[in-house]
Amino acid sequence: MADNQQRHRRLRLLTKQLNKKRKQQAKQIDILCNDFVTAQKDFIKKLNVITFTASFYESIIGITDLNNLLYTAVRLIKEKIDDASVTFFLRQGENFELHIFESAKPITLEKQHLENCFTPELMDNICESNKVCSLQDMFAMGLPATGGVALTKVSAVTVPLTGPGSSPGFVLVYRSSQNKLTADDLKNISALTSGLSKAISAAADQQLLHPAD
């Protein structure tokens, strides 16, 4: 009788230990599966950025006219980022030239909203910072808190156009805060700027050598 009770106790102990090990193994498997899924998602996101960047560069190859280049860039960015407004701010000496498109031709600044709030000082501060700026960064750099647009209803970033020397400008991307710009949106834009900056500089040089009649 005592032997049977002892055997039962040992059996219960072994069963308990076995169940504990099974739970630990199941937990480890869950962690490995989650890590694998996360890594796979990250890989797909990186692949999407690479694919978009390659397609973008393929589309602008051979465009030497600055206006056509910027229009193409704006169109492709808008196709990737739904409902976004895109404006290029390019240095012209001590000033900036804004390039805004709704079609193949630039439109007047009066038709825009957030761009109207950009003062020369703010544009210079953003360009000099040479970094991605959030709306809060823009406020710190001089963006007026009041103006012709309800800034609390806007999700916006500026991304520098990087170059070997000083930054030639930046691109402003914004849309409704109800559809906020995402980290993936920012990665897609940032991935373009190095090659796009070189293309803009080359087109600008070409424009200086062969000004329109």
C-alpha cells in the first residue's frame, strides 16, 4: 500500500514536471514564431521601399528639365502616399523657390494652404537643420501657430534634399491628421532624397546653361 502511494506521488511529480516543460517549450515556440513573423514583416517593408525607390529612379532617368523632373517626382510620391500634398522648396541664392503641382504645370501659391505659413526664416531654419522635421519641429523653428490653415488638423513632415555640400532644399509632405503620415511613408520619401537631389542639381545646372527663351 505504501509502495503504491509512493509510486503515485512520483507519477504525479513526473507529470507535473512534464507539463511544466511542455508549457515552457510552447512559450519558446510562440516567441520564435513571433520573432519570425516580425522579421518577415520587416523584410517585406524593406523590400517595398527598395521596389518603390527603384521604380521611382527608373521613372526619372533621362529627365533633364527641372519642371518635368519635379512634376514627375510629385506625381510618383502622391501615387505612393494617398491624399498627400507635396511641395519642393529649392534654394535660389539667399531665397527659396517653391514648386507646387496639381497637374503638369506649377500652380499659384494662393491655392495652397500649409505652404502659405512658411516664412523665409522658417524655410532657412528647416534647410539648415538638414534633418527630417515634424510639425512640432517646425513650430520650434518659427512656424506660426495661427494662420490660414488649421494646423491641428494636419499631419506634416519636411525631408531634406541631401547633397555633397549644403542642402539644396527640402520637400514638404502633408495630409489630414485623420490619415496621419506613417513611419513607412517617411521611409519611402527619405529613400528617394539622395538620388533625387543629384537629379535636381543636374537639372538646375542644365537650366542655367540653357535658359528658356
